[in-house]
Amino acid sequence: VRVKRSLEKIKNGKITDPLGIRQYFASRKGSGMALNEEEQVPQDIELPTLNLQGTYDASTKRVTLTWQKSPDTDIARYKITRQAPNTDAKTVCEPNEDGLQSKQCGDNIEKAGITYTYFVYVIPNSGKEFIQGTAKVVTN
């Protein structure tokens, strides 16, 4: 709110009400970035997570990944990537949104004995990817 009020006093890069802005900043109490008697600032908005989980089956050398459907209604598909330490991420699967609440895909592990980090992305119809969860899976 206060930033918006201050912004209203700046037009074309020029301060239109220098006295008002000076009075506003003079009325603030505190030091550095810590201010006293400020309005309550809302907490950061948390993006929903899709509860990505992975289980490793040593007999098949396969990780099964499960997650929940995104609450967003504009989702076209999901993307799961796997990353081993000191390597680039590799796409594991890209299932389309099918309307089911539970999602699943599998990953054949090339090398056991590594902890892999998996990422789930939602991809809306716009095509832009948004990360929505991570899971670490130990393959021993």
C-alpha cells in the first residue's frame, strides 16, 4: 500500500510531491532494513506442491514416481526430470493431464548406488514450465 502511494507521486521518472515523499520516509522508525511499527506484511504465497514420491525396486532397477494432480485447471501435461550429482537433469517422462487424481511414471535406472533427485513440473497450456515438487531417491 505504501509503495503504491509513493509510486503515485512519481511521474515520468520525476518526483511530483517531494515534500510528501520526504515526510513519509521521515515518519519511518527503525534502522537499516528493520523497521518498527510497520503494517503487517502478509506471508509469502506458497505454491502448491504435488507431493512427488519415489520408490526404488532393486530387483528391476526401476524407480516408480507418484504425485498428485495439480489443483490448477489449465494444466496440459507434467514433466518429470532426474538429476544425479554433478550431472545435468534428464527428462524421464512427460505425461499428459488425464484428469485422474493420482499420477505415476517409471524410470529405469542406469547406475545403482546413486541418490537421484527428481523434479515434477506442471506445464499449462501456455507451455511455460513451473516446478511443483522434488524427491530424493537412493538406489542401493
